[in-house]
Amino acid sequence: MTWIRLLFAVGALALSGKVLADGVARPNIMLMVVEDLGPRIGAYGDPLARTPNIDRLAADGVRFTNVFTTSGVCAPSRAALITGMHQQAIGAQHMRTSSFGRVNEGALGTFSTPGPAYETVPPSFVKAFPELLRAAGYFTMNNAKTDYQFGEPFTIWDRSGDAVSLADRDPEKPFFFMLSHFGTHESGMFRRGFADRFEWSERIFALNDAGLARLEERTDPARVAVPAYLPDTPEVRRDIARHYDNIAVMDLWVGERLEELRVAGLLDETVVIWTTDHGDGLPRAKRSIYDSGLRVPFVVRLPNRERVGTVDARLVSFVDLAPTLLALARAPVPPHLHGQDFLKEAVPQRRYVYAARDRLDELPDRSRAVRDSRFKYIRNYLPERPLLGPLYFRENLGAMAELRRLHGERALAPALARYLEPSRPAEELYDLAEDSDEMRNRIDDPAYRDELRRLRDALDRWLDEVGDLSAQPEVDMVTRQMWPGGEQPVTQAPVFAVDCGGPTPNVELRAATPGSSLGWRQAGAPLWSLYSGPLETVPRGTRLEAKAIRYGYRESEVAVASLCSDFDAD
């Protein structure tokens, strides 16, 4: 039993162990986020999907049918998910911050962007919601992807890494466990042996091949449905068929995670959420802000079979996840979050969801979208750029090669050829009730004039409310606001404040850099604890270490204090 106890200052809530002071139990929470996948799930009506484990999870819980990410690509989407704030409001909108200034050279040509690679520095009050859960008494675990755009602050997770499992949890605390699965990623459809091989894509092929060996059947390319925004060719069908096989492998992984919960006796004490980081990894889906890039399957299994077998068609945004999970944990919900609790029936339903598209590796861009239950409006700030410009990573897809081949042969249908043309409309408007694939732009149709005006106004109000850091060049945002002169700032070490007047020392840590998060440990201990309030009952003479991290900054140096034994701190 540890000799230090933390007092968690969390507003009016006094949290201890797994139960609140009023006796209300706090559930464990498991969040599974897989990659690059739209609703190609049996429970969502896809007849070709082989997803029995996800289907059973949906039958035991709530199937949400109108959940949308804030971006069609992973890092900005994950930044919004983990902070509960739209990515362009906190400077995490460009994909990726680490690829800014990177040069790729190979058989596809040379691709580069100007400016220094960087990590986003969000406003000082922004914290990842798992850190807020940790401050409220949860044990937080991650396996294994981070990709938040602002580095990997050590204060977010108690445990994080490829090997982290349920066995690592603290049985005295409720846990939050976030798991990622990479097998359905876009790279799982790459052409083998292509000239610009990605080493880690080959690893994905190897992992998926091992999983595919467990499948009783492979998807027949002749049976797949080719979406209207892609050409129907054998190469495209092979990509889609491979995607379905990778989905089947991922479903086995979901089943294994659920079985681990069951064997541990935790399934009925745990809120289980399964979703994806954005839509399909196919061209005109991934990286777009059409529904094909934003709409994701989303299943929630609640303890005690609450809402079992139900369907929820309300509009939900990924920024809603943070406030919802904090509310489930009975933790304070910061007022600056952009989302709302989607499990609380008393909360007014959303009228709109919003999305943004910005630089995509070496391709500068800027588009914004607003959607209601029927209509989608898109504003393209750089209409002189094509939707599917040459992108080093995406060119490894057979489906992308087919689009380019047919376009070069002038054999691509006009509705698809426009994606590769050198420009696109400044505005787009779609009636999703009759055009779910968003192929017919109604921007000039007089019959939709009122809807166009309403959605334009809604988008303007939203941008005014949350802000948009893409209104300035990215290099200015970085070098003037985040990393002055292009150099990463360094977090200052925290300061110890020790009161030796009582029978045991009272120890407080104070941040020297505004907005930094603090951690502490007994000198020499392997792991850091999150500092959330004064440390009490620490024996005199104990040697403590502390350090700090402001998101996007470098970590501080370690400060050391020997408590009330010829007290010194350095």
C-alpha cells in the first residue's frame, strides 16, 4: 500500500476508488478506435461484411447511425477526439504537423512542403480528456496509437504502449482503456512491391496475412459494391475486397478484446465503445469532408444492458466524445469543450455537425463543411486546387492509379473526372436524401436557395464561435504563435512548495510555465503520477522528483526536493 495519497481537487466531487462519495459507482470505460473505415459492418446493413463480434456488440448496446468525425484524416480527427475541441480552433488542423517541411523523393516524384516540422501548441487551458479522467481518479491506459499532433505528454496516461493490457490496470481504481487497431488502415490496400514501399505498410501486410489465414473465406471482388465516386474496374474491386478481408481480421481482434473483459469479470462493469477514426481509406473518402470521409460506425455497450438493441439516429460529432466520457465518469466537464453529452437524453439534439479539411501532407488545402440531417454545404477556400491532387502516400493505392489511368485516357466518367481537374467549385451543396454519395452539386439550383442561405449562415456562425487558425498561413501560425522562430519552446520545471510545520510535510507543486501539466514520483521510481493536488502524509526526508509538460513544448528538466530534512529543492 503506497505511503502517499493524492487529494483530487475536482470541484464539488470527492472521488475515491471506484465509488463516489454518494455511493454511485463509476464504470470502467473501454474505447476501441480502428482505422480508415466507414459503416461496412453487418449491423449497419452491409451484406458483404463478416463482422460477427461487432454485430453482437451492437445487439447488446446502442447502434448510432449518424456519427461524424471532424476531419476525414486521422491526426486532425484524433486531436479533436482527445481534446473535445475542433482541430482548427487549437492549431491541430494540418495533416500532419510532423510532415510540414518534409521532402519525399521516389518513383512518384518529389513531394515537399515549406516550413519547419512542429508539434501543435494548443491554448493553455486545453487538456486531453484522459488526463482529466486521470485527475478524477481513473487509471488511464493506451494501446498504442497516440497521434494527437501535440506530442505525447507523459501526464495523459498511467500506462501507454504496444504491450499494455488489462493486466496493467490498478484494481483499486476504475479504468479508461483506449485501444487502436491498424489493420483496416489505407496502407493495408497498398500495391505490394510498389516502387515507393513503406516499411511499416509491409509490416501491416505481414500482420494482416497472419490474420487472413484464420478466415474461412476471402471476399470475392465480383461481389463488392463499387461506390459511385470510384470507377468500376477489376483493380478497384480488388482494393475493396481486400478492405473487407482486413475488416474481418479486425473483427476477430474486437472479439478477443471483449473476451478478455469477460474472462476478467469486467464486461458488465465496463462501458464499451467501438468506432473508427474517420471514413474509408479509399480515394474521395479518406481526406475528404464528404460523408464518405466523415461518417463512421459507432457502437456503445452500456452496463446492466441499458438501451440494449436500440438505434440512435441523432447527429453526433467526435467532439461530443470527451464531454460524454467525462460525464460517465462523474468528472467535471470543462466549459470550453465544443461538444455535448450524446448519452444524456435531456441535452437538446444537435442541428448541425461540422468538419474541416486543411493541408494533407504535401498538399495545401482549406475547406469547411456543415451538415444537418439532410443537407451538406462545403466551402472551398482554395478552389484552384484539385480535390485529388498528387499525394505521395495515396498514390500507392491501386484505386488511385485507376483514377489517374482512366483520366489520362479520357475514359473517366465526367462526375469522377472532376475530382482530378485542376480546380473545383468554391461552394458545394448536396441533398443527401436523394444523393447520399454527394455527386450532384445543387449550389446553383434555385430550388435550394433557402437551404443554401441557412447553411452558409450556420457555417459562418460556427467559425466565429470556435475560431479558425487556418485564416493565416501555416508557417505564420507556427513561427509566430507556437514555436517562435521555428524553435520548440521548453517547459520550465515545476516549483516545490513544502510546509514543514505539521507532523508530516504538506507538498504542493506549482507550474512555472502557464498551462503545463505536472507529474511527480519518489526519486528512482519507474513511473510518474499526475499531480492533481497537495501531497500529504509524505514522510520527512523523502526525496521527490517532479517535471512538467506544456502540450507541444519539450518536457521540463526534473526538479528534486528532499522533504523537511535540511529541506532543499533544486
